[in-house]
Amino acid sequence: MRQGPTGARGGPGRGALADAETGKPLIGANLWLPDTPIGAATDLWGRYDIRGVPVGTHAVRVGYVGYEEVTVAVVVRPGATTTAYVRLRPSGTLDCVIGCGVRSG
């Protein structure tokens, strides 16, 4: 992540995440700036609103279970809304964890 010289905050980041093949929204997908606490999750329509991103050029990670994780370069300018629409491709593989429990007594 590269930050502007004064550490100034940019405007909000908005956009949406969708399936690259169907165009359907990805509900609960995540976007984050690596090595920072800044991130967001998409809503029921695949839309997100992320705030507090410093002015500058950033690599934003985007991920969702069952889809390939991608990195998107965004440029955040002072006072401007940054918009990014991302389409994720299904990964073709899904790791599964099965839990088992036994009740006693």
C-alpha cells in the first residue's frame, strides 16, 4: 500500500462484486487492504462501501468462498468517490471441513 504524502483520507470507495459467469451478486464477499484493518463485506446486492482509505494507489484484495481471490489496483483521490466493480471467477475447487461431535450424559 502506498499512502499520500500527508496521510490524507480519500473519499469513500463504492462498487459491487459479482460472479464472472452469471453476473449474480456475491453476498458477503470481502474486500480488504492487506496489512491494515481497513476492509468491507458486500451486502445482499453484492454492493460494498469502504471508508478510511488513505489517498494514494492501493492493492485491494477481493475474496469469496469458492471463488478465485484477486488483487485490484485502485487510486484514491482526496474528496472523490472511488468506484470499482469486480467479477470473480469460480475456483472450481472447494475445500470442505466436516465436524463430528458426540454428546454424552
